[in-house]
Amino acid sequence: MTDILAAPKGKRWPSVLLARALARGSSTDPTDLDGATAAGAFAGLRKAIDELGPAATIATIAASGLRGRGGSGFPTGEKWRAAASTEARRRFVVANGYGADPAVQTDRTLMERDPYAVVEGLAIAAFAVGASEGIIAIRSEASQAVAALTAAVGEAEEAGFIGPDAFGPGRDLTVTVRTVQGAYMLGEETVLLKALAGGRGQPEQRPPYPSQEGLFDAPTVVQNVQTLAAVPWIVINGPGAFAAIGSKASPGTMLVQVRGHQRSGIAEVPLGTPLHDIVALGGEATPGRILKAVLVGGPSGGLLPAEALDTRYEFDALRQAGAHVGSGSVVVADDRACIVDLARLLTRFCADEACGKTIPCRIGTRRLFEISDRIVTGRPRPTDPQLLVDLSHDIVESALCDHERLATLPLASGMRYFRAELDDHILRSSCPAGVCRPIALATAAGSR
Ligand SMILES: Cc1cc2nc3c(=O)[nH]c(=O)nc-3n(C[C@H](O)[C@H](O)[C@H](O)COP(=O)(O)O)c2cc1C
Ligand code: SF4
């Protein structure tokens, strides 16, 4: 199990997502329903059904300001309203527990530690939008999470929280746990829905959004498991209590995977926390080294310099800074790292994972990688920086899915904050970090 990192000394970070799991302690069985209900599980669902009703439940979630934790930060209440107001005989709620970034364990850890938070959040969403079918999609390698959710769904059904007549006579909720296996793109909601429908696929142009036309063309609320796990807490404690945590534009908390030079683990962080507080959890740099950059958002994330660590960890501020929340990953690099080489490796990942449907993305991301590759191997052209800018612009302009919009970020942020290092490679054939040894070789070969 991944370590849960405590808040920095002197700070009190409230817990929403792991609150019940932490209250019960790590030695208890997270799938024990009696223990979970004693800690408050399903009280939110009962309140939604017995006191609020569907419309007020949606209004509660909208008023809380909850935004999707799967990366985009889309307002959850708005999504639920769209699904509820679309005429249909059948509606679905899909919990996205795929966890596309292989280096990030946050969703998996949540599902292992408190599977009932996800089941209850999904049930409340289904009740609110009028869905009778729920699916929890989990990457098949996450066997512990699959086992926890499968057991939790069975227990919850036996107790009548879900299943036949869950929302009243004749109002059923069928919940199934589905394992899925695939590449990075499978976490994207339209690809995931195709996989759940039994096919393989590439992203679809939106609109129509899945909330209007999703699984089997029915309105489908696709929600990250962390988003769903926040829902019971909001229903019980009220939207105001949730909005009081985090920042005004991004209320609540999020699980962040921190990889520092001293520690790695997962922390539940109030959104709006300055990046330096998150970085401090893992340790800025090993003794004798200095922090050079922080990769925020996963493989398509932004490389931010030490001077940008005042940036608040929340959807809008990170975007403005040239990064994004993405997979919830924060990785620290010290002065031994070459930013150009790092950006090159990340761009290669993004190019390899592009599904190929859109030509500017398929060819453009590959070209971005090739240009960065020739820069780090001592074969740059003077026009390369401008070419990177123009090509990135064209790629973003033609974006079909978010992957394309984000795949340019490692290089774009690298150029924005570490331009001098790029120029050293191009104009002086020098890699200040000493990482790009082929530069030296190419230079020596050229001078012979
Ligand atoms: C390449 C790519 C990978 C993604 N992977 C995931 C993922 O692993 N889990 C997830 O919840 N959302 C992922 N998303 C975002 C989903 O498409 C979708 O926005 C999200 O599941 C909606 O839930 P939310 O509103 O609760 O965030 C990914 C998006 C892209 C473009
Ligand atoms: S933008 Fe890229 S990843 Fe998205 S559909 Fe097009 S080729 Fe596939």
C-alpha cells in the first residue's frame, strides 16, 4: 500500500476523501459494512433519498462547487443537471477508476481504503440523475481495488443500499464492477465508454457530451472516483462546509501523488494550497543539491521552476502557470536534471500514447519529439525554437481530445521557464546539467 503523507508541521489539512478510512484506521477491513456504516457510510445516500430528493441533491452538489478530479475540473453539478434533463428511458453513472497514469496510485488507494465512499457517491449520483445502472471501471492490474469494490458492492446490495428497490419501490440501482485493460487513452471518458460497450475505440468529438449521449447512446455521468467519493461528505455536511475548504474556484481536497527526493506517497491536499507546501511533503532536494523543476500533472504536465512554487495547486491557477492538475502527480527534479531532455522524454510518451485518429496530433506530437531529440543529440537547427512554438500552436488548435491539448505542455513549459537552457543546447552545443552527452560527441565529431 502507498504511504499516506501527513500535512506539513503546523498546518491542518481537513480530510474529505479519506476521512472515514482514516477514522477507522488501517488495521480494519475496509469492506466490513458494519464498520463502514458505523463510521457514517450510506448516511449521505439516506439523506439524499429521504430528505432531499433528486433536484435538491443536484442543487447541493452544484452549490458546493465540486469539480471533476479526473483532470478537467468540470463542474459536477452541471454534468448531473445535463444528464437529468436529457430525455431518456435509460441512464448510467460510470465511476472512472482507470488511473491512466501508471505512476499514480491515488484512485487505486482510495478504492482500496474506502470502497464504500465510491459506491455511495455513485448511488447518490444515480439517484440524483435518475440512473438505474452504475458501472465502476477499474484497471485490471489494480487487483486489490477490484477485490475491495467487488466485495463492497456485494455487501451494499445485500444490505439494500443498492440493488432492487434501492431508491424506493420499483426504483432499482444495479451496480457492476468492470475491469478494463488498455493503454493511457483508455482513461479518456469516450474511449472508456466504448470499452464498456464491448468495443475498442478512439476518442469522440464532443459535444454531444456523454452526459447527453454516452453509453449505448444513453445519458451517462462519467465521474472520477475521487469526485464521487466527495459526494457523500457534501450531502452530509452541506455545500457550504465543502466550499469553505480549498479555494473559492476549486473547493475541496484532492489526492496528490508526491514524489520528492526524501519521500514519496499520497497526500490529501486542500485545493488552492501553494505548490511549495506540497513539494515540501516529499522533500525539495537531496542535501547538496537544489530544486530545479517540479513536474505537475503527469506525463503531459508542466515543468515549473522553483520561482513558480507560489502557484496554487488548483485547476485554473495551474493552467495559467503552464501546468495542470492532470493525474494528480507532483514530481520533483533537482539540478541534475536536464529540462530539455525531460521534456523530450515526456513528449515521446505523449506521442507514443496518441491514438492516431487526428493527424495533427499523431504527426505533430511525433515531430515535437523528433525536434527535441535532435536538440539533445547535438543536431539542432537555429529555427527549432520557433518551429516548436508554431507546431505546438497548430496541434492545440486542431485538438480533438484533451490529450492533444496537453501533450504540448512539457515542451511549452520548458521553453517558457527554462529558455536559457534550451538556448545553451542550440546555440552553444552545451547541456548545463551534463545529461545530454551526445551533444559533446556530436560537437567533437563536427570539429574533426
Ligand atoms: C488521455 C486522457 C486520460 C484520462 N485518464 C483518466 C483517468 O485515468 N481517470 C479519470 O477519472 N479521468 C481520466 N481522464 C479524464 C476523463 O476523460 C473524464 O474527463 C473524467 O473521467 C470525468 O470525470 P470527472 O469530471 O469526475 O473528472 C483522462 C482524459 C484524457 C484526455
Ligand atoms: S487528439 Fe490525439 S489522442 Fe486525441 S483523438 Fe486525436 S490522435 Fe487520438
